Amino acid sequence: MTVRPDQSRTPVMADVAALAGVSHQTVSRVVNGLPHVGEATRQRVLAAIEELDYRPNTAARTLVTRRSSIIGIISTETGLYGPNSIHRTVEEAAREAGYFAGSVGLKTITADGLAAAVDHLRRQSVEGIVMIAAQHEALDLVRRSDPGVPLVVVEGDLSRATFAVGVDQHRGAVIATQHLVDLGRRRIAHVSGPHGWTEAEARAQGWSDTVATAGLQPGPLLEGDWTAERGYALGLELAVLRDVDAVFVANDQMAIGVLRALQESGLSVPDDVSVVGFDDSPEAGYLIPPLTTVHQDFPEVGRRAIAVLHAAIVGGTEDVDRLVEPTLVVRASTTPRAPRDRPSGGAR
């Protein structure tokens, strides 16, 4: 016979045991993921936990398992779609894997700032840390530091950290540029991200490699800063170059600015100039015209980051590919090249 607890108070482990008709020790083994519990008994305990909306005492569980089930996340406060999306999906993946996640945001990554962030998280008894940083300086600091717990770098150069997970940025740039080549575009410009960002460099290299492989003369390379404002300014510069018939832009925000600049200059997108972005941000499909762009599977990045970190924490080996393959989403901002005269100078 099962006994239901008083509904007016917060349920405790003894209430779960009474409702499931098992011992306190059996409930403890189920809650802490320990072996030697029959499947039927485990399911009965889990059903009682759900019915009572029981929340295990984290401190007590730590004493039993000698694990805190807490991880830390360190990120730079960029406000950019990519890093913010990765942060969110890492947190979601951590929860799905049974971890609590605490975060520290840094305006810039410095040696002192990184050390302070790690110290703050260590005082929270984290078992591991995920760091979201894409600048060379940050990755160099990570490589030289010893956080004392496993640390996984996300979104950076996978060759510069012991544990790293990210989207194949070079591959993404290759498929974006090859798409333009296949459409018959012959003078393909690139609006890059800022100097010092690993993603910007990988995307620029992918563009350069693909243009060279196609036997084409590279179009101009203009350095951006990830913002639509800078994309607009560089788009105006590109608009006066009569031979440029395509632009690969290193992120969707800058592509928004490029699209406006080209259209204000009297050029047709995609006919006169085809445009490809990178990220597949939520607004990309609603621009005029809808933007062809490279899709990054951020939820998969989060899951793989947590899989790698969990394996490092428990001393196992993860069975995941650390590079996530990007895909191209083709929309109306690109079209095959047709012989036509470009407008002279553009209307501005």
C-alpha cells in the first residue's frame, strides 16, 4: 500500500519512497543514477518523482556521488547572433544532459579576466567549463592557462585547444563561394569579418581557395566588423565596381547592409550582383530579396560540446565528430549570371 504525502509541504525523498513502495536507499540510487536497481522499480520511482514534482537536494546528491553536476560557461559579450546562439544551445544541451550551468560574461578576454572568471566558476564547484570565444587572443590565453578542470572551447580554431568543437567555417565558405561559381559568377568579392577572429580568417580562406580552384581572379576583399552599418558602407564601395557580379559576405548582419547599399545604388540583387551571407539568422529569409546563406547548426554544436565535456569529466571518450558540417540555404539573393550591361555608376 502506498502512502501519499501531505500536499501542503514540499515533498522529500521519503515521500517518493512511500509513494513508490520502495526504500529510501532505492530512491537515492535512482536519483543519483547508480546501478543495481531493477528497471520496473526504477520506472516506479521515476513515476513517483514526476507525480510529486520532487526536486532532489543538490547538496545531498553531491555528497553521495562526489559530483556537483555543475558546469561553467565563459563567453564574450559580443551581442552577435552566432556567439549568442551557441551560448543558448550549450545551456540547453547541458540541462538535457543533467547539468546545471553557471555563466560568466566578459566584455573582452584578458589574462586577468579569464583567471577571475575561472576562479569564480571553480568556487561554484564546477566540474568543467565551456568557453565560447572566437578571437585568436582568447584562444592563446586558453592554451596557456590551466583551469584545473576540463575545458572545451566552442566556435574557435579546433587546432588550438585540447578539447574543441565548432562548425567547419572553411567548408562553409567553400560551399558559399562554389555556389556563386556554379551560377556563372566570375568576379566574386568578399566582405570579411574583422582581423583577429578565427571565423573571419577561415571564411576568407575558404573564399580565396575556392576562387583560385575555379581559376578566377579574386574580387576585392573588404574587411568588415560584423555590423550591418559597416556592411552598408562596404556595399557602397562595391557598387561602383562594374566588374563585381557576386559578393560572399562573412555574416548575415553585414549582408543586410550590403543588400541595401547595392539596391540604393541602382543595382539589381540577384541579377546584377548575387549575394550570399553566413549564419542563417532568423531574419535572413524575410529580407528583400530573401538571403542565400550558410546555415550553422548551433543546437548540434551545443550537444557536441557537452558530449565532449562530459566525456572529459568522467574520464571516458566521446564518440562525436568535433566539426559540425554547415549547409547552404539557397534563397532569392542568388541567381545564374545572364549577359547584361551593368548600370553606369549606380544611382545614389
